[in-house]
Amino acid sequence: MADNSHNYLWNHSRPFNSYASYIKETFGGRIQKISVNGNFTCPNRDGTKGYGGCAYCNNDAFITAYCTPEKSIREQIIEGKQFVLKRYKKATQFFAYLQAYSNTYTSISRLEEIISEIRQFPEIIGCIIGTRPDCIDAEKLDFFQNLQKEFYIVLEYGIESVYDKTLAAINRGHDFACSRNAITETAQRGIPVGAHIILGLPGESHEEILESAAIISTLPLTSIKLHQLQIVKNTQFAVDYAHNPEKFSLFTPHTYIPFVAEYLSRLSPDIMIERLASDSPRRVRIAPEWEGVKYESFVQMLEDYMISHKVWQGKKYHTHNL
């Protein structure tokens, strides 16, 4: 197959394969997300595989105020829609986003109940389901495969790292083979599949992280969300950071931009980029301080850097995958 990656930067409006652009082209416009809390937990929190959860994880870092398990799914959607429309007044269609904890760590009947409640709102045209790769099985995948025929479904898995040593150190509770199997089986059923990756986990050198892009590129992913490591309150990493901050090598905006640009250059151009950085609120974030840089301005800075340095997603992909 001919390598046309050198033309990518000049044939696309952005230097990476934008998931947002794909959504606009597919659905005719931007689709806003309404977060929904199904009151789930995780197997490394309830004792099935361990306690305490992942070392970096505090769900308060990304859950909006209206999204509490004390409210019904219907109440959350009504309030969530009002919340979203304050910022995006022209929004007419939405995705429900089951985001907190592991949203397939339950029975099929509970999943059917939640999806049924979501689908009572005709303006919600799909559902993104965040979960762990060890919380999926053939029965659930068959359920989502059938649902996908009439309702847009994305399964979004937390991979976090491709290295088993790191997954063990962060109390993840599964290995990378588990992630590979879940993603492969999901994609084989024609279900769009997303993944989360954390860049900068302790114990991984920068070169190891960059090399992991080639490994990620072997997965049949639809999209990916990249997160630079942030230390947030009420986590094991917060305790570790207080006692031994030298354990962590945290990115500033100025160090993260060239790094993530290099990461993208090694990533398959077929994987769409949905997110490029974390943006935890100040109320829970301990470190690093990003000097007031907001996510939107960060993305613009990154794009400017990539264009000025003639870097684009996949530029080195073939070189690093020979």
C-alpha cells in the first residue's frame, strides 16, 4: 500500500484526524453530550478485584453537578439538557454519556432499563458508554450489537497504559491483553470503540510512552482520548505526591505540546482523536498548574505548533511500524 501520509497535513483542515469533524459530517452538526450517572461501581472498588480504585481516579474530577445517582435517569437528562443549552443554545440533538465508574459492570436487565429510559427522549440519538475492558462479555456485546442497528452506540474503554507493570502499579486490576481482547471483540461486532490513555504515568519513560503509540495503533479503535496525568484530590496519587513529588514527572503546557505532537506523529492516522488533554476543575486538581490554560486554547496552541513544525498524525507511523 502506498504511503501517502506526507500529504496528510495539506489535505486535511486539522493536523490530526478529528472525531468532532467526523460527528459533524455523519450527523449534520455538532452533537452535545449529556452525562448520566447510573450509580455503578468498579470491580477494583467493591472487593471483587480489590479496593480503593485506580490510583489516579476521582470521579468528582469530571462529573457535573446535576449528574448524581440520587436522581433518576429522566431527571438527570432533563437537568443535563438545561445545563448544556446554557452554553450551546442551538443544540438540538444529544448523546447520553454514561461516564462515572464502569457502566457495564451490571446485569443486562439493568442496562436495558437505563437505555430504555434514555430512549424516551427522541432528541437523544445515541449513547456513549464508559467502562473497563474486564467488565464486558459476549452477552453484553450481543446486546449492544443489536442496539447499534437502531441507536448510535459507542463503547469507551479505559486502557490507560499498554504496559502491565504500570497497570499493576496503578491498581488497575487487569492487564493489557484484557484491553486488547475487549476492543477486538467489540470492533468485530461493528460497534464503534473508543479508548482512554494517560500520558505520564509514573514508572514510564517518555520514550516508552511514545513507543506505546505503535502498540495502540495495532488496536481496531475508532477513536481515542489522550489525558496528561493530573494529580487530583482523594486519590492514592494525591497521597503519593504529598510524600514523594519526585515520583511524578508532570507535563506543563509547554512540555506537553511537543510531546503529544510527537505521540500523534507515531499514531495510526486511522484512529480519530476525540480528546487531547485532561482538564480537571481547580476544586479537585492538585498538580500540575497549567497557568490558566483552558482546553480550547491548549488545542489551538497544539494545532499551531503542529502546523508550524510540519507535524501531523501518522507522519512517522509507517516508519515506527516497519
